[in-house]
Amino acid sequence: MTCYSSHSLAARRRANYSTAPMQGDACDIAFRRRHLLGIDGLSSAEIEEFLDLAAGYVELNRQAEKKRSLLRGRTIINCFFENSTRTRTSFEVAGKRLGADVINMAVAVSSMVKGETLIDTATTLNAMHPDVLVVRHPESGAVQLLSEKVDCAVINGGDGSHEHPTQALLDALTIRRRKGRLSELIVAICGDVLHSRVARSNIALLNIMGARVRVVAPRTLLPAEIERLGVEVFHDMANGLADVDIVMMLRLQSERMHGSFVPSTREYFHFFGLDYDKLRAAKPDALIMHPGPMNRGVEIGSEIADDIDRSLIRHQVEMGVAVRMACLEILARDLGNGPALA
Amino acid sequence: MNVSSTGASRLLIRHARLLDPASGLDAVGDLFVEGSVIAAAGGDLSARARGAETIPAEGLCLAPGLVDMRVQLREPGAEHMESVESGGQAAAAGGVTTMVALPNTDPPVDDVSVVEFLARRAREVKLAKIHTYAAATKGLGGRRLAEMGLLAANGALGFTDGVKAVADALVMRRVLAYARSFDLLVLQHPEEPSLAGAGEANEGEIATRLGLPAITPAAEIIMIERDLRLVEITGARYHAAHLSTGAGIEAIRGAKARGLPVTCDTAPPYFALDETAIGDYRTFAKLSPPLRSEKDRRAVIEGLRDGTIDAIASDHAPWDQDSKRLPFSSAAYGIVGLETLLALSLELYHSRHLSLLELIARLTWNPARILRLPVGRLTPGAPADLVLFDPEQPWKICTDEFRSKSKNAPFDGRTVRGRVKRTIVDGRTIFRLQA
């Protein structure tokens, strides 16, 4: 069970909070937690709060003048224990646009190699007085462990096969902007669900928001009792994609390709890769998503990935920066010493 | 060559004892074939079949052609021991109209191209119908999944590593889970290899006296029990091949009672012989799994009688002299069986362990159902794959007369009762016994 610490001084901190510049009215504060560790356990109001705030940032990001000073003086450390380009860059851009100082730490090549434990690293970082830590770690639960040892806010940038909350939020924002809503939509999450933190966060979020969620994969790529998470399970694309509004493809990690989970990329694409033929089962206006990076010709055909009418993949990246700005703002507003003046 | 290709488009077989396990029919009557399918079965069909070629069959049994779910054809790779052609001839002489080859060829059947190659060869040879299993793991290596979905889509009937067990439990779990996604059949050689080791004979007095490295009968039950647990968590269709021990059969019996999607077969040597057959190092009686104790042999018969064992397969394993005329430990495992499958199985009928209809079910309808093939029955509309045989006629097995390229069988000189008279595939006679 994931535990979310909601701090005890919420009232005082709220008093210190000055109105968010992008949103006119912020009286109804929903998210009162210190960290954003996962989607599971959030309320629909909390999720709406992230999405509403992020929606405003989408517009800001399209302007020539993108810089805000909301987080001026704040320090954000991107602490990535696992390789990442897009998520780390997205957080870096988000932090800088809000005026924070952003430091990137590639931990995999520094202290981990020297044998420092995760808790030692947390203690060390904490002593530098960061305001927000963005943490990615290859082990499920590691980000939560680290969050318990620091005084600042922690955003989970992906932990093992557990959660990737900002990805689920950016996916939700992407869908909401195109479909106008999340509730009642049928969403099929296809592919390597077994290893996917993106799938788990999305399953949680879509259920909270009242969407109907399916997973489609061979049994070797589905964890046991996945249906208990609130999904319908399918083992073939024709039935799994029937009448869906959204097709979310997951990345099949190449290190697992040749081996025991699935026989080969050729066979995987034949049965589970998304192409126009399989997409025909979905609603005529069904849209395609992928958290990236894509393996073209493995889980998704190139043509369909680049189809500007159907594919939302590039929108997802754009929404990513806006969502992460919203996350940083929401977590920063509750920091003990108050936000910098806008 | 005994094969006459009459190619009759209309064929009436008169006054045969019709045996159709699918419908329970066991009565004297006519069977009428039009083209490649059965048009009618039972009663007097002479009026309807006016002008058809007539085969008088008084005193003979007419059953669906045998469905042999486990043979090795050695093509591609070892055609000097057996080929699609010679194996097809042997099948025809044995009354076998459908057979399924194991994937342990060279190259192994782990690629769509080999499945297609075998299908093409079978079409060219036009004898018994030939299907193939494909490898469960690439190169039969026991590590990486074979392209089971694509192989099945191109005709592979099931997945197995052939004469080797899938040893690694996690790999086997994934094989079963992946197979379940596509509703495919997984077949196992049920022997724990780490326990069997380099064993050659059943563990016990005989192996001890002969000084042969032994295989404990527990190697079978251990693998079966493990697999059954994996079937429980994956729900895949699982078939254990050539059961040889009472314990293994009891495990399958229990699994069936629990409702698991499990089937199994055995082969004639396991009910016709016991471990004493290896006598003075007779390599023709060297099998994998090894011939077991007399108690196990009786348990096999009981398993066949009560239906725990669904099918009898020949387990046809052709080997040339160079592979068998060797010291016992160096000799290859297995015997040829296509041409003796029916006669040896009929021993169970003559010994009154099984009725004729029950026996025929285990040779035709049961394996056809496991394999989901539309054969093994005398239903109108079904392919006219038939065997006409005399259940009583005594004859002496003479391995030199085998059509198979290989002659390795421990049954040479054995007197048996029950002779195949004619074998028909898709309405074509592919074998007729010379008077």
C-alpha cells in the first residue's frame, strides 16, 4: 500500500499561499499533500486541480515569453537514478519556465557507483535545502522511501514498475483537450503492462475519473489479477480495441524482446503491434497515444505513429511540460517558507 | 509397392462392422464415400450408392483412420532414417491416416518456413495426412519462446520441445501463459531431466544387475506435478506424452477430476512390454521414457481402461543400424511403431481390457479432439479417412517387411491379431493388403 503524507500544517501553509497567476481563482484547494508519489489514492478533485492548472500553462508555453518568476529562488533537483531524456528534460524546462534553479543529477553515475545507500543520498541532498526533488528510480517503492527522509517536496518521476504520476496526468490532459472529458471514454492500454509504471498510473487515474479501462496483451505481459485494478482484460487486439475511444500503446523494452516474454519483434508486431488494420476495430475517431520512446515496427507502425489525425504522441510531449509546471506550482505553494512573490 | 491409387469418386463399403466412437455406432452396415468425404454411414446404402465401386467387407471392421499424435519423421535432416514418403508409406500400412510429427528435425520446426516445407512435402507425397508440432522454445533450446502465434497461424498443431522436456519452470510457465493467449496446445515429454540425468533404463533390479545408469520413475511424476501447478495458474491446454508410470497416470487422473484442461497419451510398448524386455542389453527396447516395471505396465492399461489416458500414439522413432547396433548406453532411444500401432493396441481388446469401440476411440476420435482436427469419425461430411481391418487375423510381425526405412522394433517375430486390409485418405485408397 502506498502511503501519502499530507502535512499537518496545511492550514498555515495555505495562508501563505498567494494566488496562482495562471488560474484566476484558487480558493478551492484540493491537493494538500507534501509529495506527489502516485495517482493511486488521489481524488478526482485533486486530479482536476492538476489538469485545470496545467491547461493554462499550455497556452503560456505557446507564447514567445514563457518565463514566470513564481518559483524564483526555489531549487529543484532532478535526481534520476535511471536513464531518462524526455522526462528529465520536461521537468527541467518546466522548472526553468517557472523561474526556479534546476539542477540535474545523474545519480546512476555518481554516488550509487560508490556504494552510497539511497537513504544516504537522500540525507545528503536534503542538507542542500532543495525545495523540490524530482526522483526517478529503477526500483518500485524507492521514491517513497526517499521521500520519507527529506524535508522538501518529492515528485515521483517514475519508480520501477509502480507509478509514473506525471505521465498519467499529461495523458489525461491530452485526452481531455481532444475529447472534452475523461468519464465514460473507453481506453485500451496495450502491450507490456507487466513492467509498465505508466500503465499502473493510467489505470488508477482513468478509473478515478470514470473512464472504462481495458488492457490488451499476451498473458506473459500481464501481471496476475490485473483485473482487480479495475480493468477488463483482453488477449487479442481485435476484441480489445473494439469500440475504444483511446488506444494507449506501451513501449516493449527491447531488452525483454528476445527472450521469454514474447518470441520476437516480428511475432509481437503481427499480433499486438498497432497498425491501421487492427485500429479498424476501434471507434472511427479513436486516437492513439504512446508514452515514448517508441519502437517503430514493434508495438506501433510508423505510419500510424506519424498520422497527425490519429496520433497524439507529440501532443503528449507538449502536455508533459505544462503538467509538470502545474505539479511544481501545486507542490511549491505548500512549502513551509512560502512561494516567492510572483 | 502395395499402394493402388484407385481414386474412386464414389465408393461403397458393404457389410462392415462400423466403429464410430464419436457417435457410439458399433453395428454392421454400409458406408458410402462420395469424393473425399463420407456421404452416409450405417444401414443398407446400396440403393443410394448405385454404380459406386463396391468393396465387400463382411467380417471386417471399418473405423475412422487412425490419428497418430506422436511420430518422428526425420525429414528434414535425416532422410536416410525416415522421410515424409517412407513415413507416409509406413502410416498407410498401419492404418494411420493422420499423423503429427515432432519438431526435433534438423533444422527443427521452430520457424514458419519448416512448417510450410512439411506441408508441401505431405501434399507432394499424398499419403497419410501429415501435421506437425512446432518447437515450444527456439531451437528446442529450452530458453526463448518460439514464435508460437505465427507458427500456429501457419498450421503448427501444438508446441513441444519434442523428446526433451521444457526443463526450466519459469520458461515453461511462460510457454503455457503465452500459449493460453492464443488457445494453443502445449505437449510435454514428462521427465525431469536433472533427475533422469544420463540414465538409460528404469531404476530397479534389472538396471542394477545389468550395471546400467538408471532413471527413477519419479522423474515422470515430478515433471507432471510441476506442470500441473503451472497449468493451474495459466489455464493452458496441456498434454503429457507417452505416460509410463502409475504415479504419473494417477496425477493426471487427479488433475482431470479437478477440471484442469489436461490430456495424455501412451504408446504400445508401455502396455505391451515391461523393463524385462531389455533383457540382455537389447537396444531395440531402449526407450525414452524407459520401459517400466510390470506394476507400471498394468497401471498404464488401467489408465487406458478408465479413460485417464486419452490416446494411444505410436511414438514412432526411426533409427538406422548405426544408431542402435551399439553398446546399450550409446544406443539411441525409441522404436518404430506406425506399422504395429493397431495390432499391438488390439491386444488390449483381445485381452478384454477394452471394448473394440473404446480402443478405437483412443486411436482416432480422442486424439482428433485433443488436436482439434475434423477427422477421426464416421460422420457424414467428415473426410473419408478410413481403415478397414480384420480384428482377428493372426500374423507375425516381421520388421524386415516394414515400409519404414528403419527397422528398430523389439516386436520382431511377435504374433499378433488384427490386420489392416485397406487404408483410405480423402476417399483415395493409399494402402491395400496383398492377399
